[in-house]
Amino acid sequence: MTPKLLAAAIIGATLAAASPAGAHLVYVSNEKDNTVSVIDTKTNEVVKTLKVGKRPRGLTFSRDFKRLYICASDSDTVQVMDVATDQILHDLPSGADPEQFALAPNNRHLYIANEDDAITTVVDTETRTVVAQIEVGVEPEGMAVSPDGKTAITTSETTNMVHWIDTETQKLVDNTLVGQRPRDAVFSADGKELWVSSEIGGTVAVIDTATRQIRKTIEFDIKGVARDKVQPVGQKLTRDGTLAFIALGPANHIAVVDRKTFEVKGYVLTGRRVWHMALTPDEDFLYTTNGVSGDVTVIDVKAMKPVKTIKVGRFPWGAAVLPTP
């Protein structure tokens, strides 16, 4: 084999090793461009850019992956996109300034945080009607629904609380005080833990869902990065209960946490102002949205290192993966 052919073979093998085994699509919302970028995980390239409503942020797929829900915050609506055609089918009555949302396991009820109105709006996605509006704390943002569908969570940035909602009655039943400016909430796959990131507090609270009390508060310390730059926001938990990934905002890193010991295993460099993340179905690659640098970092989970940077639109915010056969 000639040196040129050998070099080409080595490069090809390296790129193959740095790509997910299956080809999936990562949808990324771009706040400033009013678009959604779609990345092919086989090539790690943007394959299409879709026009959507104003200031798109939260993204989530229906359980059958036929529809994509988009929080168009400045359009005061949740848009529903047909995944097969990339067309907006209709808008849902989301309430003012929707930022994040969570779809219940029944694939029907969408719980939406309305930041400006201090409420959580519950929308029936089939009848396109508002089921309930629940008063919560000031500046609600984070949303989650438990795996059994019995509990919904809203975090309020100014009140510094986690609000527990009974989904049968659509009533607020309890509150848990956490660190300053809670931004994101994620249930573990078994529903026994709730992880809540506090941006200004610089911590993540792991809450026992049975008692609704904080079990562990995780802190972060990155060499060479000022503590006030460490601002936890988006989170992802692996299904097997081993790892948690925490986006640390202007610290430009994600933290990798051992979920058994709650110890930080390490930090991985990303682009500037990392916001949210999406895991591939096999959980072998993590895609982070980096708002200020306008790109996505692809991280090899096993190696705990970045393998590629993908340019997208201006101020990428949310991310969601569409599995493909």
C-alpha cells in the first residue's frame, strides 16, 4: 500500500470510529435564526435547516417519533412538525413565552413552562386544548414528567424551587427548595431520583422522589475556570444508571458524574456557552449545543473526549435525537 493510500485508510478508520454505529438525526434549535438544524450522525454534517417560529428553544419528539414539538418562545406557541415532511402541521395553545416542556408517557399531555406568567400549562396534543394552568413559582423553566406519568415537575428560576404536580388532579402538591436559579430537571429511568441543575448556585441537587428531599448536592471544580463561570444547565442521564452529563454553561465544559458515588469523573471541553445535550440511542455519543460559538460538539462517551465540532445556526439551544432504523 502506498503512503497516500495508507494515510487515507487511517483517516477513514478514524472517522468511522468517531461516528455512531447507526445513522440517526439530531435536531438542534437555533434561537437567533428561527431555525432548526438537522445533523446526520453518520457523517456528523448538517443535512438540512428548517424554518420555524420565533426564538425556538425546547424540542421533543412524540413517543412514536412522528411529530416534533418546538417551543417557539417569542411566537408564544408550541409548533407541531410532521417529521416525514418537515412541515408545520399546527400550533398548540402553549401560553406565553414557552421555554421548556415535557411530554407525558401517555403521548398526549404536554407540560409547558411559561416563564413570563409563572404558570405551567398542560395541553392535550390531540384535541389541541388547554387542560389546566397551574400556578407555580416565578420564572418557571425546567419541566419533567415521571416515568410512571403520575408526577410533573416545574422548576422556578427566581423562587429557587422544584414544584411537584399531581398529574391526575393537575394540582400543585409540594415544593422543594434547591440552589439558586434552577434550570433543568430530569428523572432517572426508574423514577427514584430527580436531578435538578442550579445555574447561579453552581450545583446539581439529586432528590429522592419518595421523600422529595435532597439526597446529594453535587459541586463542580474545573482547573483554570473561575467558579462563577460554572453554571449548570442541561442534563442527560444514561438509562443504565451509571452516568450523568451536566452542561456547565460559560465554563465551556460538560461534567461526567458517576451516578453511584455522585463523584465527578471528569470534564470534557465543548464550544462556548454549552446549553443542552442529546444522546444517541446507543448512548455512545453526546451532542452538545453551544450557544455563543454557534456550534455543536460531538463527544465520544466511552473515551470522554470531543471528536468533532459542527457549525449550526446562531445561538443553538435545544437538541433531540430522531432514531432511524
